[in-house]
Amino acid sequence: MASPAPILYWFDFVCPFCYVAQQRNAIFGRRGLDVVHLPFQIHPEIPVEGVDAGLRTGPMYATLEREAARVGLPLNWPTRLPNTRTALAAAEWVRRRQPDLSGDFNQRLYAAHFALNEDLGDIAVIERQANEVGVDLSALRAALADGTASASLVEAESLGAQFGVRATPSWLVAGNLISGLLPPSEFERLAEEAVARG
């Protein structure tokens, strides 16, 4: 039987649904499915200096808090929302150039935002997280400075647009676009179908 096609996954570090979706991707991983993490800036309107986040109250936020707690992810709502363009460009560059470090780098950027309340719009935060996982900092800095990393991000977003991505998190599973944080049981079903299709 042929190996299942990789699952394409579009995310943004500022998206709390994507933060919780790390557990949904783990479901695919446990089934031996390859998940390709592709950045997609969902709020390009946020200025480079970021914006105040405002209050996080209501049923949606309560649900996210329960989901995060259930899967062991600390969730301390950030006081500000950053412009994630540079962080996403860095993530895509790392995925392409040092793929073995990509997963850890992404996890650290999520944690910086949602657990530590650090500003992902600050290049120093991005570089510190990159350094912690062993990313070649001089090469990353060069790619961010010369536009190489940004161009890679544009390619990832363009691919998403071709498949109809308009929100994060979004997955392309066996040719079907799935958007939103569906229950874990639904991801178990999707994983089973993807494995069965081969």
C-alpha cells in the first residue's frame, strides 16, 4: 500500500485555536501521518507595533481555556496581539532549511505568546527561541534581511489560498479542506480515513 499523502496544515502563532490544535496534529502524528506546517498570517491588518488584545471573556474563550487545560497547554491570555509576519517567515525558513528543528521552534513560539506573554513582533524574542533550538542564527538573520524568508512565507500563503484557506487552523486531508478546531474524535476519524486511503 502506498504511503498516505502528507497533510497540509496552515497556522498562525497569534491564533489560539492553532495553539490548541497542536494536540490535534499529534493525533495525526500518532497514526504515522506526516503533517506539513505552513504559515498563514490571519491578521495582516495588525500594525508592526501590535495592538491591545482587550478582554478575553465569553463562551469561546472559556471553551479554549478548557481545551488548552485538557491537553496540558498553559494559556495566559496575552495583553497584546503582535504582528506575526516576521515570526511566520522565520518559521517557514526553518521548516525549509532546518526541518528537524521546525517542530520545536514552532512550539517555542506558541509558548512565548500564549504561556509567557512575550511579543512575537519583537525580533529578539524570535531569535532567542531560534537560538534555544539550535537554528543557524546568522543564516536566519540573512534570510529575514534579504527577503528570502518573507518570499517563502508568501509561497506558503499562496498555496493555502489556492486550496481555499481563509482561516486558521486549516488542514488539507486527502484533498478535503478542514477548517476550525473540531473535536479530537473527528481528527481520529480523519486520521483513520487518511491511513485507509493510503
